Amino acid sequence: MRQYLTRKAGRFVLIVGGGILIAVVLWAATNVFNVALPGTDTSPLSVKLLVAPAAHDWVKEAADRFNADGRRLNRRPITLSILEQDGLSVYGQVSTTGFSPEPAAWITEGRFMLDLVNLAGRESTGQEAFSSETTIAQSVLMWGGFADRIGVLDSRFGGLNWTALREASLAAQGWSALGGRSEWGFFKLVLPDPAKSSEGLAALLVAAAEYHGKADLAAGDISSAPFQSWAQALIDAVPNFANLGAEPANALAVRGPSAGDAGLLLERDWLLAASSLSSRQPVSLRYASQTLIFDFTFAVRVAPPFSNTTQGDSERKQFEQAVEAARQFRDYLLDSAQQRRAEVYGLRPASGQAANPEGSLFAQWSSLGFQSSLPGGSGIHINAEAARAALRWVELAVGH
């Protein structure tokens, strides 16, 4: 009996030990020696991400590193494809043609654009287009321009705000009537085309908040005739949107005051142009008392309907894996190393607090007034209906 039990125990040990040995061999093969098991899908996983223009360069650099690292999902090598796209363009696609191919995620300008796009999604397909996950970086709108012009505005109006800029744009004799020099001509507003740029649209939404004296805007605030008449003068103060292009701060750096005098742009834009701007002539930059924060939301694509077929099941699995891989990249962007790199591109980390590592533009240009901490002042909330009302209005107003 004792011998029988001994032999049985021995067989049990051999079976268990053999199972453990096989498991160790399989683990080593797949995780150490990178050998794919039979039936394992090792085809490349292509992942498309839409990225707001202001975050594109930082995200693209991170994506190149991510791809070079050979990241994988379930044995499938991940290849990220980064497509720069303004939120207004995303809104247009969701409203009309949809995406081809589908993006796995979108790094938005901020919550106000995500809400606008999801409003279009609900109306066009019955479901939201993207699901918000987390903030990955930040930037704020701030005033800036050439110091001599802003000095005149300060003397005349006691500071920079939209009311002051509107009055300056209406001066019949231009700068000479404001206390400036006649050769400066008329006041020229620095503003990206609000019909094509989320940044330009956001600046006019801040103007609406100032006009109405409130931080929570509704669609009726934008569509009111008195406001639209008041704000039309601001749009008319931009001589040529095409000449300013998508990056007005850079246009000022290249062409000087002939391109524009002052305006409300992203802190990131002023930081990137600071070197060229300051070498041309003195500039004045300051944070606004009312602003709109670009919180660069990472949002994953809500799954579109798939057919109940074998092909549909395959497409659904491919989509789900692409979204999971996009989330892997999201975590990569939130890693401390990538967060520090954001400051090299003029962006704040997700926390909003610049850490001023080596290469930080906040540290380099602190003498111009850039702050490490988020500036005080009231933040503006824009609901989706208000953003859409503003877009519909500016599309008409820009071509007025």
C-alpha cells in the first residue's frame, strides 16, 4: 500500500512539474524570446489618432518614440498614425460624411469642442461620437501684441479687454485718434479665422462672455442681435484672415505690425513665437481676467454599429483593439517624461502647473510674464448649443 501511494505521489509530482515546466517554457518563449504561438495574431495594429493643432507637435514626437519602442498589444505591434485636425473639422465630419478610416481616439482642444462634436454625433447617428477620458495637457488664452500699441491702449482705455479693442477698431482716424502714431494706420486685430479655427472661435466666445457679463454662455447669448452687431466690429478689424493664417503669433513674428497689433491667442502660441517676436520689437503679454482653458481632452471613439456577421465581428474586434492601444498611448503621454516634454512645446502638463524642466519655454520666457502656475481669473463655460450658435454666426460674419 505504501509503495502504491509513493508511486501515485510520484506521478502527481511529475504531472504537476511537467505542467509547470511547459508553462515556464511557453512564458519564456512568448515574453523573453518573443516567439509567437501557433494561431496568434501578430499582424501590425494600425491606430489612427486625431490631434488638435496646438498639441500636434508634442504628440507627434511622443508617437514617434512610442512606435520606435516597438510597443505591442496582444503580440500585435502597434503603429500610431497622428493626424492634425482642428475640432471644427472634426465637427464637420461627424455632421456629414463621417470618418474613413475610423479614428481610435481624438485629442481635442478642450471640453467645449468635444461637447460640440458630440452634439453633432447625437443628431447625425443617434449616439455621441467620442467618450471623454482625461486631460493630457493645458493652455489658456492670453492677451498679447506689440508693446507700443498696447501702451496706447492702456493709456486710452485703462487696460486690455474686448471692449477696448472694439473701440479701437471703430476709431475713424485710426491710431492717431487713440493717441498713437498716424503711420500705424488703423487698429488691426490678431485673430485666427473663427470659422475654421477652434482657437479663433474660443476667443470670440470669451468676447461674448465679456459682453454679457457672465461666465456661463447659452445659445441665446450668441444669437442675440445686439451682441452680433457689437462683435461684428471685432471681426471687421481683421484686415485679412488668410494673411494671419493658422498661427497668427508666428505671422506677427515674421511680418511685424503690418500683420496685426494685438489680440487674444493661446499662451502656447505666444510662447512658441516669443523668440522671434521679441527680437523684432518689444512685445507685451498678459493673462486675461476672463479666459477659456484648452484642456486637451483625450477622448476615445464610441464604437459605430457593426453588422452581425463574421466580417462585422472581425471589424469590431479590430476597433476595440485599436481603442485599447490608443489608451496605452494615453498612459504614455501622461508619463512624467512626456509631461515634461510638453513644456518644450509651450504646453502646460495635465496638472496645469509648469515644472520648468530643461528646455521649458515657461522658464525661458518668464521675463515676458509667463507664469508657472495657472493664472487666476474666471473660467468660461461653453455648452454645445452656445458653441454651435457661435459657429453658425461667425460663418456668416466672417464673409460679411
